[in-house]
Amino acid sequence: MGILKGYLLDTHTLLWALRDSQKLSKIARNVIADDRNHKFVSAVSAYEIMYKYQIGKLVEFKYIAENYLTVIKEFGVYELPISNSQAHYAGKMDWSHRDPFDRLLVAQACIDGLTLITDDDNISLLPWVDKLW
């Protein structure tokens, strides 16, 4: 895919943005609201949302989970598929965090040159990923 320019929304960021939640930082809210910014949502988030909904963790996001593709299209973001190089990088990354969703999102941001919009403390500590909150 090559180097992109823009922002990758972490899964919680996406959910909060879709609900216009006050949990979003002012900076994150402004970046997401600005139509001049290229915003990407990973296939990782599609899987994470549906998986967690199915096991009862995201019941409050039923509509989003069950209508994900329509919701994403209406939200006006670019879809970001998972490549072999991203998956490989996620697996070999020197990071003790074991959450596969986070590892893949970080790998995608790094490989594609995207700024990850996240409030995740585990990711915030990483010096090699460009992040915003």
C-alpha cells in the first residue's frame, strides 16, 4: 500500500467518535471533524468490534456492530485492510503488550506512516509510533 498520509482511528476512538462521546479529547475531536484530514479505519477494528460484541463486551454498541459497513461508509472514513507485512510486523514487534488488536493497529500506523488517534496508555508509551490524543 505504501506510505499514506493521515490518521488511523483506534477502535475505541472510532466508537467514541461515532457516538460523539465526551471521552474524545478536544484535539482528537477536531482532527476527526476536519474533512480535510484523511481518516482511516482498520479492518482490525471491524473484527474487534464484532468479536467483542459477540462475547457480550460491547452490547451498548449493538447498532454499530450489526451495521458496521453502513456506519463506516456514512462516517466518511477510508477502509484500511490488513497486509501481510503489517501482520508480520505486529508479530515480531519488540513490545510486551499481548493484545493482538493493538499490535496490528500499531503495526499499520507504523508501516503506513499514519498518526494513530488513541487514548490507550499502552500505546502512548511507545516511542516509535506517531500518535495523537
